[in-house]
Amino acid sequence: MTTRPPGDIIGFAFTKLMVADLAAMERFYCDALGLVVRTRIAVDRPGYSIRETVLEIGDGQTLLNLVQHLDRPCPSPGEAIVGLSVRDIEAVIELAVSAGGKASTPVTDIPEHQLKVAFVSDPEGHMLELLQFVA
């Protein structure tokens, strides 16, 4: 039996698409494809200013998040962010970096959503968003 390291990943959280026009993309996914808005998020922190719409797919256990960054340009289509729920965000960042990944942003506390968030990239540069829910 394999033991899990401290800070292990506890679940797949979402796929995140970076968009240039959040309202238009929300209409497309809801009106054309039948997804349902679960919530909308606005975060305005230095280095992390976004508007985000969380969409439910099917039974609501699968999420597609549409994100518009207000403080940087939208990347070219084709790249997505994979969101992972973790028990210990700092430990997972340390493990990712020690395995050849890169810490892309520091841990950001978002108390209004009871979250800590950080971004790491894998050795090829694919972005992972780490989420730790806090009470």
C-alpha cells in the first residue's frame, strides 16, 4: 500500500478557462450548452484581480470555471487550469517545487470564500490551481 505525503491532493475541483469576455462566455455556456451558474466571484487583491463564474455541469459535482483577469491580458486559447483541492497548500507547493514544478504565485487568503489559493506549474509549464478550504 502506498502512503500519501503530507499535504496530499484530496480531489479534482474544476477546470478553469481563461476568457477575455466573461459575460459573453457565460451566455454561451449557459444558453447554448445548458450549464447552470453556481456562483460568481470577484477578487481584488494585488497581483490577483479576477471576475469568475462557476458553472455546474450535470449533477453539479463537475465544475467549469470561467475567469477574466482584470490585471493581465487573457492568454491564447488552448490552455486550461486544473484545480485541485488539497489538505495542506504549503506542503503541496513544496512537494511540487521539489519535483521540478514552479511556484507561480504565493498563497492568497480569500476569507470571504473560506479559501487559500496558490498557483504552481508542472515541469512542462501547465498551470495547477491549489485550493485549501479553511474554516
